[in-house]
Amino acid sequence: MKILVKATSGALALVLASCAPSPQPVGGDENAYVLAAVKTMPGGGGYDASPAAVQRLAASVSANGGGLQEDLGKCGASFCSGATYVVFLRTIDLLREREGLVLSDVAMQRYAKVVEQDGTEIFGRWNANGPGTAKLFAELGCGTNFTDYESARPGDFMKIWWTDEIGGRERGHLVVYLGQSGDTIRYWSSNVTGGYGRKTAEKSEIRRVLFSRLDNTGGLKNATRLSAKNNFLADMLTKPFTWEQVVRECRVKEKP
């Protein structure tokens, strides 16, 4: 895995979160690989959720025989779904290097293709409103989607809804879950306004959560089988949806 982070001056400077070597995860523990990927990410850099930020991310991601590369020095200010997607890509590369995950060149190219249109290709699914990551995991068959805080583990991907709206009028956040203490949860993402870093939130602030755990890495090979567009997620940009629709589409396991 080749990780390029170029230092720049000014408000968009990217400061490495840790200069220590990434921990060596135990084989079969995908969450440990997600956390190891988080440790490779920069800190700070500012927040920007504009189309220009997606274009900058697209210019920074590539795939070749050496794996997936992300030159975050080209990105400048970041956004939550872009930041967590880079963590996802770096997790895939760690699994290739340390667990022998084999992905075809076609699959690698699809993971590296960053597009602006919600619901289009793999990144467009991840970047969509609503349950983008959960729907992608359901389509790939690579993970489990659930809602129970008590079942959550550090390294789970987590969609937060700050209001009851799902879809076109929602306010949400996509993060990597790091743990909880009482009513307080800890997470990593690109956050308003600082950018890459850790943050906390009170459960009482959150209207709804959806965890997505990468627990079947063989499903990552199914990237080549995905349609070019998922209409359910594409429609999330402008239309309202119900939680019941999310549960059905994403095969969500709810707390009894």
C-alpha cells in the first residue's frame, strides 16, 4: 500500500495523526484493519463537502498493480464520506497485503473510481445520503448492518442521523466508530470544521444510527458484479424515505 501525504502551508496543512508504525492486526479481525487504516490518516486540513472536494478526491485516488493509492496532498479540505472511503480503501489494501485478499484489476479499478453522482459506482453508493455504506455492504455481501449500540465495536463504520429525515432533507454524518462511555460516543471522520480527527457526541443528540461491520472480506470481490447505478441511493438525493425502507433494502439487524 503506497500512502502519499504531502505537507502544505496554511489552513489546509495536513498533519500526520501518528508517526508510529501501524499496529499489526490479528488475522481475521477486520475491525482491527479499519483502525489500523485510521492511524495512517492525516489530522486537520479543514472541512469541505462541495463538488470540488469530490473532484479533488477523484484526482487523488488511483489503482495499479501495486494496489490502491491515495495522494491526500491533492485533496485539501475533506468531507466525512470521502475521509471514511479512503479508510475503506486502505483497509482493503491492508487485507491484500497481510491477509492475502485477492482482487481482480477490474475490481480494483472500480474501487478507485470516485464519481460525483450519488448512487453511481462504488464511491457514489458510499457517498449517497441515507444508508450508503450499509447498502453497499448489503450489495457486496461483505458486511453486517445493525443498530444496537451494545453490539458495536471500534472499527465499525457508523452512519449518524441528527434529525428524523432520511434522504433529500437529512442531516447526517459518516464516521468510524471508536467506542462509548455512558451516553458519549467517540468517532473518527472528517468533521466540521477542523477536518480529519476524532470527536465525541452525546447519544441524546443523535436521532438514529446504523453500524456497518466489514466481516466477510470475500464479498469485496463482488465489486465487479455491481450495477453501474443503484437507484435507491440515487433517489436519496432528492426524495424522502422511511426507516422501514432502509431496513428492508440494507438487511438491517435491529435490536429486539
